[in-house]
Amino acid sequence: MSIFYFIAFLSVLFALLVISAKNPVHSVLYLILTFFTITIHYILLNAQFLAIVNFIVYMGAIMVLFLFVLMLLNLNVATEPAKSNIVKFAGVIGGCCLLAVLVASLKALGVSKPVVLTNPGLGLVKNLGKVLFTEFLLPFEISSILLLSAMVGAVLLAKKEKQPDGKFF
Amino acid sequence: MESFFNTVKAVPLNHYILLCSILFSIGVIGVLIRRNAIVIFMSVELMLNAVNLLLTAFSVYRGDASGQVFVFFIMALAAAEVAVGLAIIVMIYRNTSSIDINVLNKLKW
């Protein structure tokens, strides 16, 4: 039980460090740690498939993409001009208001039952694969089209375009 | 192994909702207070992950596998979103040689 609270504390701590780090590269590294704690949460919930996918896709692929773009644009220095203090203050107040509304509605909901794993095989690949390829077959195929179009779109966007006068912009 | 998973049994569902609300709010604050487009993008990823974790917790609570399948789809969507978004950021950097979002105010008024 206490391991959940420890990991939850780490998640919140690293998430705070992500948005407060001055250097974008430090932000990416803290984000990797946050995703790692979320992976541990998945393991605690016995969602083994999601834990592995989160580990490979988020911590592997997406974070490498972020680091790659940061290095490509040579942004690994803290050159970001800070927003004015009043805007920062207003942003923090706005976020805290959102949190207060969510927590207040949670309080109104009352005490909840504990999360009990009724079916131990719920998050395993076997069970999820059965659901994915029967009930959710159409969304699964559509998501493959989405990934293909995203790939084509990314290449088209990032490609240097040749101007009519022969120069690249 | 079984006793390891029994450790979560004592955690109420409310605490999962509270944790995910806090993570989501941190993501919102990050979007509001930063000017670096890539850090804003990472805050959006943080919000997506908070929702993913909550969907998984609900899925385990109800004993329904649909929630975990939704999380799988959200991850596929996030991968597509990151690829297109980072391509847009690279293009913005090429045109303005900066990824400060305050430069991009042509459509503001």
C-alpha cells in the first residue's frame, strides 16, 4: 500500500521538475523519469501490456524524438526568455483553480471502495488481444491509417521546400 | 507474485483520481507558464499520461478490459501527434529561427 504513495509522490515531484526546469534537456530527462513512475503504476495495477507499451513507446520512441529535435535545433541551452511574473502567477492560479474544482467534486463524491483486482488476467496480452481484435477491430484498423497519414504529414512538413527561384527557404 | 499485486488492494479509487488530477493540473500549469514550444508540448504529454493512468485504474476497478484498450489507442494517437507536432515545430524554427511562442502572434487580433 505504501509503495503506491511513494511512487505517486515521485510522479508529482518529477512532473513539477519538468515544468520548472530552465534547460529544455533537463525537462525531457525529468519527463522520462515521470513516465517511468507511471510505468510502475501500471505494473502495480497488473496492466502488464500497458506497462511494456508505455516503456517502449513513451520512454523509448517519443522521448528520443523530443531529444532529437532539441539537439537538431540546438536548443540545449537555457535561452528561453521568461514570461512576465504576472502571467506566470495567473497561470499558476488558473491551474490551482482547476485542481481545486476537481478535488472539490471528488470530495462531494464521498469515500470510494478500494481498487481490487477481480480478474488477475485482465491486463495481460492474451486478454487485451482478444478484446482488441473482436470488439475494437475497426478502430484498430483506422488507427493504422492515422499513423500512416501522420508519418506522411510529418515528412511533408519537415521537408525543405524548393522555391520557384531555386532557393530553399 | 500474487502477494505483490495484493499491495494495491488497499488503495482507494479516490487516491488514483486525486493523483491523476494533480498530474493533469501540473500539465495545465506547464502549458500556461512556459514559452518554449517543446516544453509546452511535453506538458501536453504529461496531461495525456495522467488520463491514461486514470483510465487504467478505472479499468481495473470495474474489471473491464475496454479501458486498457482505450489507453492503447491514446498511445497510438500520441505517437502520431508527437510526430506531426515536432515537424511543425521544426518548420516554425526554420521560418522564425526561434521556438518562442510569443513570436507567433500574427493571428492574435
